[in-house]
Amino acid sequence: MLNQKTLIAAMGACMLALAPAACAQMPTTAKGASMAEMAHPMMNPNSIQPETTLDISAEGEVMRAPDIAYITAGVQADAETARAAMQQQANAMTGVFDALAKAGVAKKDMQTSNFSLQPRYTYVEIDEGKGRTRGEQRLDGYTASNQLIVKVRNLDNLGATMDSLVAAGGNTFSGINFALDNDDEVRAEARRKAMENAMSKAKLYAGAAGLKVARIVTISEGGDYSPQPMAMMSRGKEMAMDASTPISGGEVGYTARVNVQFELVR
């Protein structure tokens, strides 16, 4: 009888000892499944599948009449010696600066853009006799160049300003660039148009695919375009005439570009 009671007590103690371990093991599978489910990318509200996005590039352009012009002009002088070439260009540039000042161009609107002094060579063939010749470079003189960027604020006097520059000794012209003195508002308008065009494109593509635009994911600016110099004659001696040189500014355009990624939903 005692042995039977002892056996029952031992079995009860063993079951009590095993119960916590069994309880600890039972929720393991459920708990692991819950964590895996939470880590699944489909449960992340911010995740976007590649097939639900649309990348659009668009641009907006605004045209305006210019109110300023930049002239790139200057003096080029050739002489037998470097000193003589430098002196000739210095005398001519002094006259150019004086003429521009008389035309109403402020000193702050004149900026030297390039200055150089280079030797000039000619190629000659020397007869060595017996039907043989050899080539040889010989120094022919020096060329001094002084180039200037001039900002002209009064476009009505642009032609007269160019003529006075030539009359004073200027003999090189490499370009005219028409622009707006303050282009902040125009650039902002071009950016707004670019974004409007991107939105319009996105709605068109989404509608054609049976989807609709949910939100914008990313926006990046693709750079903007400003007016570039307009090519002119390289030598300006022929421009001097009795009447002012006719110049037309036309319109200048500013273009902004954007790259936008959209999320599409059904």
C-alpha cells in the first residue's frame, strides 16, 4: 500500500515538472508565424511594388522679350614684335572702353573675358638641292587679343553701341546673348509648367491603363535651359556704317525639366 502511494506521488511530481516545458513549446509555432507575417513586405504600408509606379519626364517653357544683351567683343592686334602687338591692342582697348562709357555703359557692366599673346608662325619649304626640300617654321610676328563681355541694358541703343565700339578700334565679335536682367519669376513659371505637364502625362497613362494616380513618390529637377549666345561675325571692321547696325532681340525662352515618379492604384 505504501509502495502504491509512493509511486502515484512520484508520477504526479514528474507531470508537474514536465508541464512548464510543454506550455513553453506550444505557442512557439504561432509566435513564429506572427513575426514572419509582420516582416512580410506586403504588410508594410509604405512598400510599393515596381509594377505600380510610373516614371515621367516633362518640361515647361516660357518665352519673354529680353531686356538686356551681352556682347562679346574686343581687339586683336598683329605686329612683328610682342611689345608692338601689346601696345597696339592696349591703345585700341582704351578707345573701346571710352566709347562704351560715352554710350552709357557702366564700368561694372564691362568685364574682360579673355586675354592672350601668341606668336605667329609661317611654314616655308627650303630647297636643299638635288630635288630635296624640307619644311621649316619661321616666326612671323605676334598676335595680342583682348576680349570683353559688355552688358547692354538699353536695347534701343544696342546697334549704336556696337558701332561706337567698332569705330573706337574694336575688331572682333564672337556673340550676342539676349536675356532677362531678373529671370527668377520666369524660371519659377517654367518649373510650374513642367510639373503641370508631368501631372497631365501621369493621368493620361494611368487612365489608359485603367488605373489612377494615387500619389507622388519622388520629384527631381532635371536642370533648366537659359538663352545661349547667338553667333555673329568674327571680325567687325565691316560693321562700321553711317546708320546704326540693326539688331533684333526677338524672344528668349527658359525651359525647366522635372522627373517625377507616381504610384498608381486601381
